[in-house]
Amino acid sequence: MLYEGAASVAVGPEDVAITITYGMFGYHLGIAFGNGPDKAPRLVHLAFHRHLKVGDYPGENWAARVVSLPVDLSSQIVALLHGLSSTHFVVNQKSVNYGLNLLCNVGTFKTDGEYNPPADSDGHTCSSFIADIFESLQVPLVDLSTWTTNPENEAWKNAVVCALRAWAKSKHGTGSEAIAQSKEVVKLNEPLRLTPEEVAGAGSLSLTERPASQVSVTPVAKRIVAELPEVCKPQPPQQAV
């Protein structure tokens, strides 16, 4: 199997691993990273709009695979993730919008983990969040120039808009900005979508096979989806994120 239960996938002090489970829009992505020799690895994922979650790995109901990287690059991504999760979010409480404009996020993450999205960025999905972390250190997982849109992407965009509006109603104090975000998302024409299973598929390839084209990663993504029920339990829709 390409992805195994996270509890059985060791993440060393200088390792990074992509994690995948079920989510609101089909599947959901995270990233685990080493936390020193005597501490549990950490797991970070963009759960939804302005809802970055940081906790101990392996967590619950995740599948995982360590990404093949040279030790020096892997350690740099670990350092970025430490900065990202411990300083810029946990301490400074910076937030991440949930947005769909896939091509406007280049340069979002600095090598020390600083979160500084470009002016035209509308935010991230759980997938683009992970992809941009690798892109920031010039080890991209995917070649977005090969991605194409399809009619299903418009339906996905509309589902995100509905979810943002529902999020606004359920979260006191964030309603107005979540509604404003839904209005930004709905403006996007012909959205490209980078799915969790595509990012997970690219992360399972060797370094020489990346950045992966959409055509090359599609069969790998399908295999991950087919194997996931053997590893993770589907979540009730109202609990998925």
C-alpha cells in the first residue's frame, strides 16, 4: 500500500510525511514533521477557514507516508514547519483563509515559516497549503502548469461557498469575515483544483519524478483513494473537515 495507518509510519526527527484522511470535500490532507529525538512528531493541517490545527502525530484516523527527500532539504522543511506552527500561528495567532485561487499563492511561506501571502492570494485549501510549503523550498510536488479545469470544479467551488456561509453561522465572532470570504471565492471563474489525493500521490513519488504532472499523478491518486478504506474509517459528514 502507498499509504499506511499513521500509527505504523515512523516520522524521524528530520522527516516529513504527508497524511491523508476523509474530509468534507472527499479527502483531507495534513503534514507531519519531526520534533526532536525525545518528543512526538507534530501534525499540521488546514482544517478549514482560519482553522489551522497543530497537534501530536499520529493523531486519529490518518494514513501517512514519509516523503522522499535529501536529508538537508527534509531538515529545512522541518525547520519551516516548526516556525510555521509554533511561532506564526500558535504565538502570533495569524490565520489562513480558505481560498481556491491556486495560482496566486507563490511566495506565501518563507524559509523560517513566516506566513506572508501575496496581495492577490485568496487563501489555501488543505492541499495547496501543503503544496506551497514544498514549493517555498524549491522542491515542488506538482507542476501546476499541467493542471486543467473541469465542470466538477465549479460544483466544488459552489460547495466551498456554501460551507463558508455555514461556517460563518456556526462560529461566533468570525461570521462577517467568513461571509466576506465566501463572496471572494464565488468570484473565481473556472477554478483549478489540486485535490488531496493528487498531492498525496505526488508525495509518494521519488524526487526525480517530481514535480509531477497531472497526467502522471492521476493513476497514483486513484490507487490511494482505492486503498484508503483499508486504513481509515470514513467520517460522518457533519464531523468531516
